[in-house]
Amino acid sequence: MSDGSTAPPRRARLELLVRREDEGDGFDVRQIGSGVAFIQSRPARVPAGSFELAEVASKVDGQRSFILKNTATDRFLLLSDHEKFLWEQMNGQTSLQDIATAYMLRYGEFDFEIIPHLIRKLQRAQLLTMTPTSRLRQALARNRRKPVAKMAESALFALERVNISSRNVQPFFRGIYRWGGFLIFTRAAAVACVLLAIVGFAAGVRLWPDAERVVSGFGKSPLMAVISVKLLFLLTVGAHQLVHGLALIHYGRRVREFGFTFLHGFVPTFYVDVTDIFMGSRRARVVTAVSGALVHLVLGSAWLLIALRAPMGSFLQAFAAASGMIQWQAFVVALYPFCFIEMDGYHVLVDVLGIPTLKHDAMAYTGSLLRGRASRRFTRQEALFVGYVLVSTASVIAFIAFNVWLIVHAF
Amino acid sequence: MGSSADTQVFLRSVRLFRNVEGPELGILADSLRERSLKRGQVLLREGDTGDEMFLVRSGSLVISKAVTGRVEQVLARVGPGDFFGEMALFDRSPRSATISADDDAVLLVLDRATLAKLTEVSPRAAAAFFESLVLIFIERLRASGDLVAEVTRWGLEATGLDVETR
């Protein structure tokens, strides 16, 4: 019996056949839903000179709104404060999925209609273009006739297809949590973590004066040793993501996906979808972000303790010391927010500051400042932007210099 | 390879030959060539020349049209009892789509000379064949219209474009 309601129309799907390269007649058939294409699209606003934005403050309720004008067509749009925020994200590089996440972080709520509604409005005013691929992929596609570009594009395409993941991971994470994972989130674990960090750091300090003798344990094949250290490190990235997932379970949220892929087509990485934590408290978000990085602190300290106990100049000592060093670096990089990389520490920082697009805004403002297009009298936020770029630049230079120094002295 | 009798039994189950009588089916069965394809193999490409149509005896094939680079739009899938490639049989134009085996497949090949022979030997059987062909053409034309509408809807949904209030 019908209840009189009408089911929403099914989303359209395209069936595409994609030929495999260099595999003779091989091909894959993929079904692409229009919804997937929509959330992965990267809307780009028209170039800077093609629009003007002016603020209008209501004298009645004090609410801010904005007038957006297309200077080419003389069409005007009225944007709310929230819509202006979304408009600023539409830089052609950020996907709608990421824009929705940024919105959620900024306002702590999400109206599922706001983005499609704004896009329709902007398209009508001809203020938007849609860019489906990254700039790198566009550049490679443009230069496809050059063998190097073609090879790079093919390699990225092949690696991007490597994605081993599951969306049905909630029972798996729940199981691990129930069978001991919950212990990670106890006060005792926090104390043990701090103690281990102190002991591990002390071990590193004691090993430091003998660094040359320690790395001599790699013998005549240091490169192979470093590669094996890196491969082992990759596995610990999986553990890092696993702990993020356990944190979600701890706060009663849902782990939507867990898997392995090649980020941007060339960075092998494990990943976990923690977006459900946005519905939790700020404390839950901070704990989720920090807990994953602590895996590297614990493992790094453990490796340094092993290195301290191992025979001086042995392979075990060199391997343990290198692994400990790399884990500590990973811990610092993951939690240090000023390095232009949007990792755990950066997410904590933007959450605390309430500026989810800090990096993007800071880069844009500093760029305009360097080109002489911005006033040199800073507001507090603009000073924050400049400070972020300065500290991040100095940090990256220091990080690279430290690693170069380390490699030069080690080998 | 199947015998002529097996082929005749198969042709009887094909909608295209539903109204063709037994003796004429026998003539056809003797004239059809069999062709095998491995999974992934391309039978013919968009733009190729040819004057043959194909009946699918077993397996499945994908009919696709080039879109960009290595990407093609899937127009249809065909399986046992289906046929394709008939347009080139009549208009001698280049092939309008690419046919790839989605699975190991066995095809029967009907060329222009065989069709001419059937028309000459039995105009009544040829008329029955053409009538079935036209009915299937109509179905496919309707399906093409549906596909165009689906692709258009996909484009509108994927871009969020609102054309109603533009």
C-alpha cells in the first residue's frame, strides 16, 4: 500500500569504459554517480579583477551581508556572511567536500542546501567556473605529447587507482576498542606516554654524542637501511590512523572509512575518515587529532631505548636509532602547526583559532602584501596571517637544514 | 565450433529471426561464420570500415563511444541473442562505436553477401527479418533518447547547474 509520499529521484549515473594504458585491449568499466562528481568538483570563482565585494551592515539587527558584483556583466548578488565564507573557499583547488568540512569547522553546523543554492546563484551571475582536476593534472594533460609528461600522468593515474579501503569498518574499530583499545584513552596511558617520552628523550640525548659510531652500524649499505627504516615507518602511519579511528569510537562517533592509497598519486599513505568527529565537542576533536601523533612519540621513544641498550656500532643500534629519530620527527611534524602542511597540529590550531582556512587566507594575504596590494597597517587577523607565514617559512627552512646537516654528518 | 544444426537451433531463439522459417534458417546457419573473442579484446573500433553484423552466441560485449583520451561512454551491453553492427551492413559508413568483449565471447558473423543471398532465395524470409530489425531499431532509438536524457541529467546534477531559473 502506498503511503502517498514520493521517493526522491534516483541520482543519474554514467557508465564509462576506461582503457588501460600499455595493456593491449584491457579496460575497466566504472559507474560514476553525479553526486560523487558534484562533491569532488572544485568550483573556481572568476579572476580577482572580474568582481567586487562590498560589506553592508544592517542598522536594524547588526547582521553583516555582502554585495557581490560581476564587473563584466554588472550583475549583483546579495551574500550572507556564511555565503561569503563559502565564496572565499571557491578557489578552484578546494573540492566541495573540503569546503563543506571547512564550513562545518567554522560554524559548527551545516545546512545541506546552502552550497548547491549558492552555486546556482553564482552560476546565474556568471561568477563561477567549474574545474574538475588539479593544476598539476591540467599541466600534465596539456603537455601529454611530451613523453615525460605522459609518463608522469600515466604513473599518477595508475597510482591514484590504488585504493584499498573499506566503508564497513565501524565493527572492526569497535572490536579493537572493546578488546583493549579503550586503554589508550585512560589517565594511566597518558601518564605512561609522558614517562616514556621523557625516558626516550633522555636516551636520545645520551646517544647523541656517539651519533657517528651509532650510524656506522649500517655498514656499507646505508641507503638500503634507510629505505627499510622508511618502509617500517609507513606501517606505523597505519597505526597512527588506527588510533584516530579508536578516538572516534571513544567519543561515540562513527568511523566511515579506513584504507590505503597514494595521496596526490605519489605519497603512499593510510587514511581514516574522521569527519564524524566534527559533530563532537572541541575536546573530542583535539583528542582525536593528537592521539594519532602520539603513536610516533611512543614508538620513537621505544626505538631510542632499544638503541641505547643495543651493542655500540651494531646494525640493530643504527636501525633503532634511525627509526627512533624518524618517529620523533613524525611526531613533531604531525603536531607542529607551522609548516604549511595541514596535519593534526594544524587542525587543532585552526579549531582553537576558529579560522578553518588559515593557511589559504594567510598565503593569499601575504602574497598580496608582497605584491604591494595590501595595506601595511595590520588588523589582528592580518598580523596572525603574516605571523603564520613567517613562522612556517622559518620552520620549513630549519627542518630542511637540520635534515641536511643530519645526513651530511651521518654519512 | 558449433555444427550447422546447433547454429540453427540458436538462430531460432534469436528475436531477429523469430519469423524466419526453418529452411531459410538452415541456409543462414550454413552461411554464418563463427568468431571468438577473449575477455578485453576489441572486435572493432569506432571509425573502422566493415559490412558485417554480429550475433552474440555466448558471452557479453560492451558498445562504447570515445569521449576523451582513454575514456569512452558505454552505450549498451549486449549478450546472447543480441546483435550489433547492422548499420554498416546497410549504409557502408564507418563504424559508429567500438565493441569490446566484457567476457570471453562467441559471435556469428552475417555479411552483406549472405543477406543478399537470403533476399534472393526467400523474399518472404528477408521481409520477416527486416520487420524484426525495424522493431528492434525503434526500441534502440527510444533507449538512445533515454540515454541522452540520463546523461543530460547527470551533467546538471554534477555541476549543480540550475537552468529552470536562469
